[in-house]
Amino acid sequence: MLRTLFFALPALMLALGIPLALKLVPPNRFYGYRTPTSFSSLEAWYKINFATGIAMIAAGLIAGVAALALSQGVIALKPEGRYLVGVLVTGVLTIASLIPVVLYANRF
């Protein structure tokens, strides 16, 4: 299970970010950066979710590179430890990449 998350989470972040960055996702209740600010206008929705998509793509790419490096044994850990570190790195990178999006959304 942890091994699956290790490889799937970076790919999922990347895949979920692409439609947002391409402005293909209209306002909805399920997917995207959904706050009263982003729902205030179509322009706000697309601009904020564009930034969210770019952040998710960046997090996915960086986490993917980190997962690849960890899988090659850059850090001497047992496989379970590597997988856990990779999942945690993906989570931390995702949260860190979304901080600028939150700051950007507050400008609207």
C-alpha cells in the first residue's frame, strides 16, 4: 500500500494540476480551489485555479524526482522507510506549493 502511494501520489498531483492549469475546470463544488473568494467571479475562479494547477504540477514533478531519487537509494533506508519518506515529502511539497496560492487568492 505504501509503495503504491509512494509512486502514485506525485503522479496524481501532476495529473490533477493539468486541467486546472489549462483552465478546463469550470466552477464546481468538487474540484479546484473552492472558497468564497474563488466563487466570487469567473475571472477569480480561473485565475486562482490556474495558480493552483501550476502549484500542483510543480509539487508533482518535484515529488516525482524525489521519489525517483529515493527509489535509487540516495538515502540508505529500508524500503518501507523510503516509501514513507517519499509519501511525506509529497505531502509537504504539496502543502508548501499551495501557500503562495492562498496568498495570491487573498488579493481578490
